[in-house]
Amino acid sequence: MSTNGTCVNGKKIQKIPLKLKDKIQISDFTLQMKSELSTQSPQEKITEELKKKLENTETILMAPETLKERLSTQMEELMIQNSLNFENPLEKNSYISSQLEKILGLDFLETYIKDPEISEIMINGPKTIYIERNGQIERAKDFFESETMLSTIIDRILAPLGRHVDEASPLVDARLPDGSRINVVLSPISLQGPILTIRKFKSCFQTLENLIQAGSLTPEAAAYLQNFIHEKKNILISGGTSSGKTTLLNVLSNCIDPLERLITIEDSAELKLTQSHTLSLEARPSNVEGKGEISIRTLVQNALRMRPDRLIIGECRGSEALDMLQAMNTGHEGCLTTCHANSPRDALKRLETMVLMSGFELPLRAIREQIASAIHVIVQMKRLAQGLRTVTHITRVCGLEQETILTQDLFNSTKGDSHDTQLKINEL
């Protein structure tokens, strides 16, 4: 056994960080630190090491400030080890701050979220990411290094929202402060690992004029819709997933008289109304114990006691349809809502199904009578192949004859898959 001790540059080791060209003396042997052949820059090595440190359980459970402090210290040590020197202390502090912000933030997702051309981010596990850019879906080049890293990012997104997801509760639907919607699915429900879908809220397209310029509807169609709003017609906006229903609902809602008292009801709040007399209600899921749920139906029932001039329901998807129809038929005019359906006729059938979900055994004719008297106009939206969201139908509900709800197309697109959508006017 050596009695001479272990030295670095002639000094006994006392937890001294090693640098390139440092000499380590062990008995009669002298070792010198040399650079390992690598294509990575010192900055890349430091970032990679810090990301690895974020994946251990101890780090994940740390408070944000404690974690930032710990990583800052570790980063300075890594800078010494990788010979990354800054002559100016301000430059050094700036570099550390920017790297910590990047590592403790949402990684490359920050860039996607800030990019105005990207409307949707679909993360199908750590290695497969798709984005919708200018209406076209493409595969992204970026990816996460592991499921743990992706799970950490998901936790960072949900933490400020007061939401949590784990294997016991593997599904979460929420919204970001800017109105963007997020959905998370974890294993064992997901077989690809954590799945994260972000549908960004667009602050543009706030007027009918914007939609006309974008090619989503013609001036004639816009005039019809604006007139229906002023006449307080009850409007149902129908369409498939990501067809532009919420955008159009937001635009039409902003055409309402600013003096009216509006109550919006949504599962995840997305609407951004400009009127000052607007009250926004948001549904709440149950907690881990299965308690505390506030459903859309409960909010609709409560909103009727709040003296609304109009009700605006973000999406009708269940038993709340009955309460909404009853509200429309009892003096609450000018209500607006959306539903998932591929045509105006399908939208009426969907409403029938949703009313039946309320638990009341109503005759089908009675349900159709309610629908025919409550809904005045159906606006059909469609997402075209090139990504454009457009109005394909504006359909008037004309009443009930025998067992059939009568409708008449006021507008009907003759080239539904053409970018230059042409709409024809039918004489009433």
C-alpha cells in the first residue's frame, strides 16, 4: 500500500474538481487529465449531464427554488470540468441563467408553443412527435431522450394548473393560461408511453372580416351570420374535430351587443370574449376520491339563475343538451353552442342522442319538437385537405312535419374540397 498519499499537482486530494492537463500523482505514478475524443461541445456535454440529473427521483421531488439552486451549483462544477471559462462574470451568470431556464422549462416545446404557425402539438411517446403547421401535419425532428424526461415536462405543465396525473389517474384534460387545451394520457392506458396533445389557442381570427380574408366564409355568409346574431337566433355550430367550431363560436360571440349579459360555459375555457359584461364558468372534474365534480349540465342549470341575456355553451356533448334546449324554449334567446357532427342533419340526430342521455324517457317526437322549436340555424364547419377551416353549410331549421325535422340550406358549398370555396344562396 502506498504511504505517499494521492496528490493532484503535488497537493493531497481534498475534493478538488479536476481540469484538463491536471496531474494526479499516485505513489511513483503520475497521471495527467486529457480530453476524451468527442464531437460534443462543452456546452452540449453540460446540458446532457444536467438533464440526466433531472431524471432521478430525488430531483423530481424537489421544490423549484431548491432545484434551481442545486443545478446552478452543479453547473458551475461541470463548467470547470469541461474547461468552459468566461472572463466576464456577467456573461457567465447570463449563460447559467439561460441554460437553467431552458432545462427547467419545457425544452424544445417552448419553441413550438411560441411559434404562431404551429396550431397543434401531438406527442405520441418520447420519440414520436407531430405538429400541425399552417394547417398541414408534419413529423417533428425533435424528440425526448426518455419517458422520464417527457413525464417531467408533463408535470411541469400541469403543476401551475393545480392538476396531477399518474398511473392511478392516467387521464387529464386541462387548459393553459393562454387558453390552449392540453390532454395527457399515461400508461397503462397508453401503450406508447406518455401521450401529450396541445391544441394552441389562436388570438387571431377575432372578427368575421378576418375569416373572410382567410377564405373560411364569403361576405354573403358573414352577413347572414351577423344578422342571425342581431336577431337573437339560437345557433348550433357543427363540425368534426379541429374543424374550426370554437374559433367561429368565438367570432360570432364577439358580434353580440356589448351591453348584453353573457354567460359562457365550457369544459376547458377557450373562449375570449371582448364584452365587459361576460361571466365565464368552467366545469370541474372529480378529485382522486371521485368527489367535487361540477358538470356542464350543473353549470347550465345554475346559469339560468344568473339572469343571462344569452348562454354560450362551448360544446354540447351529453345530458346538458336537454337543459340547453329547455332554456332556449323558455325565453333565453340568442344562445350559441357547438357539437361534433359531419352534417346539419347529423347534428340534429346527435342532439336527439344527447337528450336521451339525460335519463328522462322522453318520446322521440317530443325530443324532436323541442329541437325544432329551439334551434333556428345550424352552421356546418369542415377542415379541408389543405388545412383550411371553412363554412360549408348555413342551414335553417323550419319546424317539424310528422316525425321529421325540416331544414333548408341558406348556403351550401358547391366545392367543399376547394380552397376557393363557393357558396350559393337559396331563395327562401
